[in-house]
Amino acid sequence: MKFELSEFERELLMSLREGIAQILIYKLGPLYPSLVSLTSQSGKTVTLGVREEYVGYRFEVFPLRVTDNKLSSKPDQIMECSNVNSHCTVSILQKSEWDEPASDETKAVMLGNPDGATTLYEGRASDIPDCAINQATLQAGIEITGDDGGRVLIATSMFPYSLYVSGCDFSEAFDPDVYERIKLC
């Protein structure tokens, strides 16, 4: 299965190429960022979140969701963007997720009955092994690069309804090399 952004979502992202003035990060759950609102230099708001898509038995993925919603609640962190504030390149981050049968070593440390246990992975589409039970490719984030050297990455996590956000104090760590980049503008 493949989950892509809509044309409307892509147009919203393209509006960010003029530069980012501010990033507002919201934590709706107990641990990680859940929503991120980017304010462009002209004052336009683009909000990034997560949607859930069911792929198969005990396997769902969380593609990026892009809206023009302005949030009225107070953000948990505000990042000023002095280094991505003009003439930006916007790229979509695409990754694949899959599950495969859990190894005997993994089953040995599981609680309960490990029969039918699987392990979830993320990477590039070329990383998916032949033994994958379920698989999906999803547009899961964005990378904004300013021509003055700044870079911001925001992407969905495998942890449900959570986002990775570069430079955020409470974001989980992530590997940017997992993603393929699709240049929008």
C-alpha cells in the first residue's frame, strides 16, 4: 500500500518555500510532539500532524497530515527560525514500514505467548525483505532547507500519533537517512 499527500496538502507545503518565521510544537500526549504549526514569513500557518491508516492485522501506519488549521492552545515549545527564513527548498520525506516474523531471540524475551509475534521496521522501500508480512510506503514528513544553511525535519514516528521534530527538546531521536526525499520546490 502507498499513502501520499493530497494536492491540497502539497500546495500548503509549497507555501513554506518563502521561509519559516516560527515553529510551534504541541504535545497532546504524555511523551512526544503531536502537532507542529509552521508560520511562514507572510504569516500563513501550515500545521503538520498524523493520520492513522490500517494496513493489516495488528499493522497500521501513520502518514503525515497537512492542514491550514491554526491552533488556539499554547504550544509546548516555540522555535524561532532565523536560519530558514528565506527562499527555502521543501522536500517530502517518504519511508516504508513493514513487519516480519519475530526471531527466536526476540520471542525468548517476550512476555506472554510469542506465537505469531512480529517485529516492526522502518526504512527505504529497497530495505523491505522478502519475508515481510505487511508493508506500506508512506509520505511521512518534510525537510525544509534554507539557502542560508538552516534545516528543519519533521516526520511521523512509528509511535502512534507522534512526530519527530529536529531541534525539539522533547522529540525522540530519529535517523534522517531512513527517508527518501522528494523535492517539492
